[in-house]
Amino acid sequence: GDSVTQMEGPVTLSEEAFLTINCTYTATGYPSLFWYVQYPGEGLQLLLKATKADDKGSNKGFEATYRKETTSFHLEKGSVQVSDSAVYFCALRSTGANSKLTFGKGITLSVRP
Amino acid sequence: DTAVSQTPKYLVTQMGNDKSIKCEQNLGHDTMYWYKQDSKKFLKIMFSYNNKELIINETVPNRFSPKSPDKAHLNLHINSLELGDSAVYFCASSRQIHTEAFFGQGTRLTVV
């Protein structure tokens, strides 16, 4: 079945540091890939997405590229801010009549001033 | 103007009680979902409805019964609550089955 694997957390960075959060997936066909962010006490928000191989999703300074050859969708940001502290979830939605959104375990990012 | 709204936001109840969580979306989406987030933040889909019809039921106990009176609403009723039901429950919707989901703020259920 479909699965998403995220790197183990939590991650703590200083402000303006470079961020990489790894995500790999297993799925049949050509899934769509997503990064969701959950700020403290809130629901999940879509951060960015990519629907086909080599697509790059970007939003709020975050980027992720759909790499079919390595089945990866790593999240990057060049300079993190304290306000980026949140839980980040990688997810995929496979094709098919009853496709569902499958999430990774999530990783907590804390950015200190 | 909240796109996906859930009520209540917090729910504390005793074991054995029956409770409901309501969800409404004003986005005109065809598909709605219920997810459970455990204490380790792991998210797992419970149910998915498309045009008021159940399309996904992920081995959820029969004590959980979703009801979709119309496309804009998907309520979750839980019978005979157990301690292990304590979690945050998220409602979500998407335009169609294959498109990205929009989430509500969550309902934190605590069973004591």
C-alpha cells in the first residue's frame, strides 16, 4: 500500500539557518505529493504541492521538488524564522477511484531566535 | 468565513458516553473526511464521503458512525466512548477525491 516516510525529529534550528526535511514515498502509479504544516493549536494547512515528476512546489520561501527517480519530496527553506516553528507533514494522494491522502508521521520544527 | 468548521473545539466526557462532533464546509466541495491525530501527532484517515456516499472506511470500530445529511456536512457520532478514543479529530474537505484537502481546526476529545 501507499506509505510516506519522514526523517525522525524533532528538529531545532537557529533563526536564518537552512532547513531540509526529508520525505520519501512508496506508491503505485503517479501520486500527487503535498507538504502540510500544523502551527501550535491549529489545524493542518496546505503548504505546497506537486502533481507530477520534476514539478517544484513553493510557498512562503519553502520549496520541494517531486523526484520520481528517488521517490522523494524533500522540503527546503533557505532561511528559517521563529514563526516557522510548527509540525510539518509530508503526504501523498495516489490515483484511483478511492484514493486517499496518506500522511507521514510529521516532524516538529523549533526555531530559536 | 471559516472554510471548514468543526464543533466543539474541546470535548471532555466520561467513558461509556455517546457524543457527536459536527463538521461543515462552505467551499462547495464534493468530498469530506474525518482524520484522527494521536498523541504523537500521527494522522490517520477514518472515513471519506463523496457526494454524501461513504467511499473509505479504514477499519474503524463500529462505535464510530459518520453521517452526511448533505454535501456540506459530515458529522461523527461516537458510541460508548473509551479511554483510547482520546485524540484530536480533524474534519477535512476537498473539491474532488484527487485534489488537496482543507482541514478544520480540530476537536480535542478527552475521555476520562
